[in-house]
Amino acid sequence: MTTTALGHGRLEDRLNNFTALRIGFAFLILYGHSLMIPQGLPMEGTWASVIDTIVQYALDGFFILSGYMLAASLAKSQDMTSYWLARSLRIFPGLVIVVFACWLLLGPIMTNLSISAYFASSQSWAYPFLTLSQLNPQGELQGVFEHNAINEINRPLWTIRYELVCYVLAGVAAGLGVWRQSWGIPAIFAASLIASFSIQVFTYTGPLDETAGAMARFGPAFMTGALFYRLKHLIALTAFGSVLVLLLAYASFGTPAGIVVGQLANAYVLLWLGFKKIPGSMGRQVRDVKDISYGVYILHWPIGQMAVALNPGIGIGTLFAVMASSTLIMAIALRHFVEEPALRAKPALGVSLNSAINRSPSRVVYN
């Protein structure tokens, strides 16, 4: 039985809804943050709690789909230079633009300090380095948003660290030849489960405990996506299966296995939806939509913070409308003027990098 018969389409045909799903995740997170920004943490109220739970599944969904697509990419190519270049171009061009815009434009406009005091602050000069290096992606700028409930400049950037870690570990596994072995992805998935359960059960505290705790969640999510790709010839995606896995996730909620079972259910449902054929012109529009999900994700928080700072009494509905409309316009611009040119430059950059690597002294063979 072919994978198409089991409900898994061919990614290279681009006949899927994954881009639309990622955009949907990004706007779900935006809506959750339109509730969070005015009231701060912890979020209160039944509706806010429900939305926060949905947002967490959306975050896991990003990692699941990333793992699935990256596994497909690594299965078809052994060019590791192209791999590292593609991962870098996926993350850093847009991130650099947003970080520098917050530092050089948003900061001077929104700070309570004078412009000279703002740029004299060591915190201001440390911000781009700490954020781009992911040493402190939730950094603050002196005097900026200090009267808001949360004064972080761009809170969502905290997850980029863990996506980069997943990229690096997958790349190392591929470089060592483990990733493409028939047992490679299942073995790494099993190792991620063992690590996740150990961190949860024994409540690790110590150096990098926050990083370990987050990777106990996002690592299995990423590897769940990769595992589904590796076993796609065995897993049938059906509506009945989706209902069944959701019931299993509900039954395990709150247990040590709840995170992993929830991610497996999340992956199954997302892949079923992702490969579900939507007929007619609507289906074509969904499949061909421009991927602005990353732009929406990294842009919406500072827009919401600025809206609240300028109008502290703004209502939730108005705030969401301002965030959604402004972010949509800016994400489209970021995609058109930054992300797409960077992706178009990839072949030329790849040739240059390969040439540089081949010319390096370490690659010279002496007779």
C-alpha cells in the first residue's frame, strides 16, 4: 500500500495545507497574546485558560510539522552545507530585521528616557547580541514598556532557541549517518522520550534547567513529526483515527505520559488535516498561500505591546484587531522583501560556501 493510499501525500508535490496550518497557529498565538499582554501573568479566567491550552498545542504543532518536513528534506539530500544554509536562512534574516527594528526604531520611540540616555545604556547595546544569540531572547530595553503588565520586548522569541537546538541535533545525527538509518529516527525519538520522562519525574534543577525543561517538551514534539515521516508507510491517516487519538490524549492529560501522548495525537490530527484535499478554488488558495507564519510569530508581540503602551485602556477586541491587521501587513512585507530574497539567494550562497570549503587547507590532499 502506498503512502498516498494511507493519507500521506508527497511533500514535493506541494499539495498540502501545512503552510495554512502554520499561519493558523501563528494567529492563534497572536490571539492568546492579545489576552496576555493587557493583564500579564498568570492569566486569569476560564476563557483565557482554554485559549492558553490551545496556544500550547499550537506551539507544539510548529515543532511537529518542522520535524516532519525536516525529516523529509534530510531523507532526500545528503548535502549538509545546503542543510545548514537552509536552516539559517529560515531563522535569521527575518529575526535580524525584527530585532534591529525593536532596538533602533521601537526602543527610541517608546522609551521613557531621552534618546541619548537610551543609547548610553549598556542594556540597550546588549539587547541585539543577547537576543540574536538566544542567550536572552526575552530581553528588555531600558525605559521601554516599563508600565505594561509585561515589559519584555518580544516574548515569543524564546522558542527559537529550541528550534535551533532541534536543527543542530538533527544535523549532527545526519552528519554522523544516524538520521538516515532505518533505526535512526525511532532511536532518537525513544531517547527524547526517556529524557522527557526523566526530567518530568525527577524534576531536574540545576544548570540550564529551564532549557532542559523546554527541550523535554519540544524535543519529543520535533521527533514525533520526524517519526511520523519515517513510519508514514505504516500509519493510516483517517477521521476515525483522529477521534481515537484525541480521546487517548484526553485520557492521559495531566499524567507524566500526557505530554507525549498529546503530541502524538496532535501530530496525527495535523497530518490528517494537512493532507486533506480541499476541493475547488478554495483548496488551491489554501495550498498556495504565502508562508507568512514566521513573520506573524516574531512581529505580533511588539505591535501589541506598543498598542497597550499608547492606549492603556484598550479593549481586548480592539487590541486583537490592531495586532492582527498590523501584523498581517508587516508579515507580508517581511516575506516579500526579506525572506523570499534570502531564499532565492540560497543556491548562489550554497555554491560559494561549497567552494570555500573545498578550497580550505583542511580539504587539501597532499601526495
